[in-house]
Amino acid sequence: QRKKDGDPMAEMTPMMKQYLEMKDRNPDSILFFRLGDFYEMFFDDAKLASRELDLTLTTRDRSKPPEERTPMCGVPYHSCDSYIARLIAKGYKVAICEQTEDPATAKGLVDRDIVRVITPGTVMSASMLEEGKNNFLCAVYADSAAIGLCLCDLSTGEVFGTSFPTGEEARSHLENELGRFHPTEAVLSDGAYHLDGLTDFLRDKLDCMCENGGEGRFRYDAALPLVQKQFQAGLDSIPVGDRAAVQAAGGLLTYLYETQKTDLSHIAAYSYYTTGQFMELDLTARQTLELTGTMRSKEKKGSLLWVLDRTKTAMGGRLLRGWIERPLLSPVQIGRRQQAVSDLYEDIITREELVMTLKEVTDLERLIGRVVYGSAGGRDLVALANGLGKLPRIRELLEGCSSALLQSLRGELDDLPEGYAVPAGRVKPWGTCHAVLAARKVVDGPFAVINSDDYYGPEAFREIYQYLESHPDQPGCYEYAMVGYRLGNTVTEHGHVARGVCAEDGDHYLKEVVEHTHIEKDGDDARCTEDDGQTWTHLSGDTIVSMNLWGFTKSFLTEAQARFPAFLD
């Protein structure tokens, strides 16, 4: 579809040249190219997306003959998740190309870059994940001596690895392990890709997307330093001389670095297991026993998991599924687990108290993953705070249990006395949460949820300001900004700032709010106007006007205080 004669780029616009350069870097992905408020697709990507997503195919070249027109289609950026989810479910990859500078200040063509490639095994959005089921990406390395397997759930940070010698039973061992974890995407070394029947098994039996990752991603000299740098725990469990396990883990990490292009520090623990640690069942046996899904419908309802699952958290649901898929063989480990169950079964008061507390615990694993990943919003931070707030009560309830397993779990729970500094009685439901203060890397520093007791008002701002004064090294977080007012229990938001993410330059939007919004006294009322004099809200009575911020800096709050002295007083 490019020009057939002469230089193929000669008559293209700078923007289209930029698009094609990005597309050439990710030829196997559908490129979502950010233009204003839309992600646009062109050429073959546009034809494919229009067919798969039922989008209208259009063009900007209506003056040209039909055969020379550039087909295009697009989706709104603020509602792209549902479209991406449909493409991922059909086995496609989606490369996200974002504007990396502010269009308002850019000179000439806006700089853009691919910020992430979304694949079936690397989705992070809650709307694309099943709450009670892991979403594993796997890497397989194979040579003449051994086969290495590494699996990672990017959304929770869990990593499992194993290896076994090459031989007559190697392929059956590998297929049984893959059937145990049921990955949605597999990256294979060249040797693994050409193992007889492996790709057919993954695609046909597991409905798993396969990719030949080549040998370069799996080189031992490159894999070893990656593995040692990424994982802070668990590497000592890898047998000495087990190169295949290391190479599989290195290949997986290389693929994640190439596609995610962001902080992956939540992937910090490596769990090595031996094939004799769990009962080995082939895929046919698993399906016949209906462990996690029925034979006919493949649904959870009617399976053993459906009968047993009375868990109250998403994390517990995934853990129980993992236990069923990986039955223990060690009598000692089985006895520890049975003793823990017995303790709680016999102590009905403690059990019911735990049930009530766990009902309020959010999916901390995936919330922390999104925070570190950089995709968490204000709701996620509040949910994380509420979930962490239940840990002291859980520790207290487990104190009287005699089970060694329960006491071990209790010892692993952290009250976060220093990192979780929320005044007592301040944490409230989302509808009444007034401000969230967080570092971009929340796991590396403290964060606080700060609420005004009765209304949106000056108290919330004073507490935020005082917090920043006492924590001068606390970094700012540019995530969300809103200007709004509260009337009763309803919060009304105003303008483009209220729509959500403030892109990369959050400070620009925050300052725009300060510079272009005026709050004036009108008797007992408050009037909010913009620079053009238009009144966007007129509030009366005891209604309080305020700025509801997710993301700020000390300098901004100082400016806001100077701008609205009457209000903040």
C-alpha cells in the first residue's frame, strides 16, 4: 500500500512516516497510534481492526483514487480497554504508541514512542483478567541436555520454574506441567519451538498463543545476570548447574522487558519446584476428573473447585485453584495443611471473625502489581489502603491458633507501622475520600489517605500540606486531578481535568486549573468562574467548593494556597 515507484516514503506526511517507523518496530502487533483523543490504526491494521471490532473503515484521502487511499479507523483513548480486550481474546498483540510530549508545547511533529505491547500473557487491566484465575506467560528452553520451563503471572508477580532432562519422557513431562498451569502465551526457544508436537499441543489443547523467541533471548551468559538482578528471593533453590531453568527464566524476563518497558520490581521472588513435588496428571486426567472445569462446558460450575471454593478474596480463590491443580505428595506438607484447616474448623468464633475480615480485603496482589506498573488510579490506591488496613486485625485473630502453618503465615504478615500512616478513623469509602497522597513507587515509600471528616474542604488541604512539609523528600505523583464540588453526597466534576489521567505532564494540568479557575465569595455562596467569565457552577448554602486532587507537588499546593487564600483560610 506504500508507493510502488521510487522512494516509498517520499510523498508521505511526517506523521505517516512516524507511524510506519513505529509499525516496522512491531510488525506482529496491531499498532494503536495516539492522535489527540483517539488511537488510530492505518493500512492493514485498520482493515483487521475494523473487521474484528466492527469499526467503520474510513480515510482522509478522499480526493485520491480509491486504490491510493489510506484506510484508517480509530477508538477513543479513554475507552480503549474494551477494544483491546476483544483483540487480545482473539489472540492478537496490541502495541500502544503514545505522545511523549505535550502537543500544546511541541514544535512541529509531536514525539511519540511505543510505551507497551499488550499480549495475552501480559495483560494488567482488571477488565481483561479473571478474578479467581492466574494469567500465566511461559517460556520454554530446550537443548540436547535438558528442558527448562518458567511461568510468570505479571498481574500478581508470581514466578514458577522447573527443569528436567531430555529423554523419552521429557515431552510428556513438559505437556503435563503446561497443562497444570494452562498459560495463555508461550515464548519458545528455537529448540523448544521445533519439539515434535509442542506448538500443536499449546495451540489446540491449551488455546495458548505461541511465539518462536529464537536462541538469543535464552543465551545463558545473558540470562544469568538478568535473573540475578530481577529476583531478590528464591534463586538459592535452583540446583547448582541447572542451566536450563536459568535460561528459561532469562528468556521470559527478556521478553517482558521488550514488551512492557516499565518497572517490574513486583516480580521479585522465584519459586523453583521439582516435578516430583506435586502429583503429575496429564491433561486428559485433569479434564476427566473435572478438577477446575467440567468436561462439557469447561466452566467452573460443577467442578471440584466449584464445590470447594468458599474463599472470600480473589487471592484466596487463585490459591485454592493452584492447590487443586498442584496436589501435594509430601505427607508432612499435607499434614501441616490439614492441621491448619482443623484449627479453624474447630474454632468457630475465630473462623467467622476471619471470614468477616477477609470479605473486606481487596486483591492486594494485583493492586500492588498495578501500582508498581504505573497503571493504578485513585480508586486502586484507596482499595489498596483499605485492604492493608485489615492486616493488623488478621494478625490478631491468628494469634491464638496453634497450627504451625497458620503461625508461619501470621509471621509473614506485616502491619506496615511506618509505611502505612493513616490517622485513625480517617479511611472512608471511595465516595467520601477527599485526597490521596502517594509516591509513584508506593512500595518504596510511605503513602497516606487523608480525609476531611464531613466535607470537601480546607482541612484536607492543610493535612496534605503539613504532610509534605514533614516529608520534604516525598516525590510528587502526577496521576489524577479534579475540580469539583460536593452537594450532599454527590460529587460533580468539571472540565477536561476531571476526565482522568493527566498524561505525562500532570503539573501542566494542575497549574492550568489554578490559573484559569476563580473561586469568589458571593454572600454566603461561592461562585466558580473561568477566565472567559463563564460561570460553571454556582454553589449556595453550606456547600463547600474545593479542588479534589490525585497527584500534586508541594510547589503546586503553595501556588494553590496563594491563589485561593479566602477559601483555604
